[in-house]
Amino acid sequence: AQTVTQSQPEMSVQEAETVTLSCTYDTSESDYYLFWYKQPPSRQMILVIRQEAYKQQNATENRFSVNFQKAAKSFSLKISDSQLGDAAMYFCANRDDKIIFGKGTRLHILP
Amino acid sequence: NAGVMQNPRHLVRRRGQEARLRCSPMKGHSHVYWYRQLPEEGLKFMVYLQKENIIDESGMPKERFSAEFPKEGPSILRIQQVVRGDSAAYFCASSTADTDTQYFGPGTRLTVL
């Protein structure tokens, strides 16, 4: 069965520091996609970063990068130089035939 | 370039009434997806539609829920005879045919009294 697990319900990080959010998944497919979405208090779902499973190179978008370990089925998100605007719920998601979301990690930024 | 539009943003219904949620995909997007988010939960897939076709409705409750994406106009998620357990945020997302990235609308928050 397709599953996505985020084991950290909440995390906190000092402003300007680096934080890593964990995600593991399970899928029977060999070709799939992984995503991190951010949901701020406005509740809008915002795509943060996307990884194609057949690509070994880790995706990077400015201060956001992933550590994709295909064999371990792990897909963590690293946020560098954390900013107050990064405070939000972060959802990891896996798509093979449909998108399955994890339960989310609430990230607090401490000034 | 307008994003995915959903309306209304907030909808209040009494038990037994019908709720109708609308989603206009991004320009050029022909695929629409509906998700439901309960409080403190992630999004749960409900249905995937293309114009005039339901492709995957494996996440839709068997009764009271229906969805359509007509040739003209927005996609509609319809909930008949709403119950308190239907209270949730409903999100629509859209994509093109040749991409796996979905772009989300702002959601409709349904409250059933």
C-alpha cells in the first residue's frame, strides 16, 4: 500500500538556523514523484519542492533542499537560514497513481 | 496568470442541506483533483477528473458525494444531505496532462451546523 509517514508532529528552530523535516514513504512503484508542500495559516497549499524518483540528484530550491534516499524510501526537507515566514505546516507527499499526503509537521520559527 | 480558483471560500450549511463547491483550474490545465482535509490532518484524495470524465473516484464516499468537470465551466463537488462529519476544508488542485505537479486552490471551508 502507498503510505507517507511524517514522524515529527511539531518542530521548532531558531531564526537563521537550519532545520530538517523527516519523511518516509512506501510504494510498490519504481517510477514516482515526491513533493513537499507548505501550508501557512492562510491554509493555501504551496509547492515547496519536487523530486522525480528516477533522478539521483537531490532537488534544491533556494533555501530548500531535499535528501532523497531511494533505497531507504526517505525524503527529508532541509530549510537553511530559517525565516519567520517559513512558519507553517509542511506536508510530504508521494505520487504514483494518486497523491498521498503525510499528516504534516508544524514548524515554529523562534525569533 | 490566475491560479486555481475555488468558491466559495467559506460555506455554512445545516444538516440535510446540499453543499456545492466550485473549482476553476489554472488556464491550460485539463486535470482536476479534489481533496478533503480534516482538522490537524493531511489532505486525503477524493477524486480525479478530466473534462467530462471521472478518472479515479476511489477516495469518494459511496453515498451523498459526487463530482463533475463539464466541458464548459468549473468542476463541481456536490455533497447532498450534509452531516456534521462533512465539516472540513476541501481543496481542489489542477495540472496539465504531461506534468505530475499539482497546483492547489485556496480551499473551501465547509461548516455543517
